[in-house]
Amino acid sequence: MHALDVLGDPVRRRILELLAEGERSAGAVVEVISAEFGIGQPAVSMQLKVLREHGFTDVRAEGRRRIYAVAAGPLAEVDAWLAPFRAFWEQRLDALDTELRRGRRANR
């Protein structure tokens, strides 16, 4: 499965967003995802498994708990895929930055 296929699922993307904020136990992930998406623990566990099997997360045991963290490897694949397209928005962001700076100078 390609990295973008893994990220195509909104539940998996949200899990990665949570983990980008810091490590979380599987239970903590289940709590948030269940509340936001209305799915149960087995469905969230399945999504965590997909992320783990495709290298998006690292997991370690802490007693009986499993602690998940983001693994950067596959995200580099996504970044590489996006590289040819980056110019489309970077140019616009640079232009926006220029206009914002001009506005600040005019307001002084």
C-alpha cells in the first residue's frame, strides 16, 4: 500500500494528527477517535494496526499499555511525492507574505 493510500483514510489521518502532538496510549487514541468518529475500540485498533504495519507509527509496551508515536519514514515518502507540486503553493505563499509585509509598512 502506498503511503498516500494509508493517509487517504480520515481516521488514520486524525490518529497521526493526535500522535504528532506527542505519544499516546492506545486507550487515549481510542477515546478521542471514538468520540470524534463514533467508532468502537476494535475499529480504532484496526486503524492503529494499519498505521503500524505500514511504518507510520512506532509502538512500545509500557506494562499492559501500548504507547504509540509517529514514525517519520513514510512521511518522507509523502514529502518526496509532494515535492514537484510544492512550487504551486509556495509561490503564492511568498506573494502573500510580500503583500502582508507591504501592508504592515503602510500602516506604520
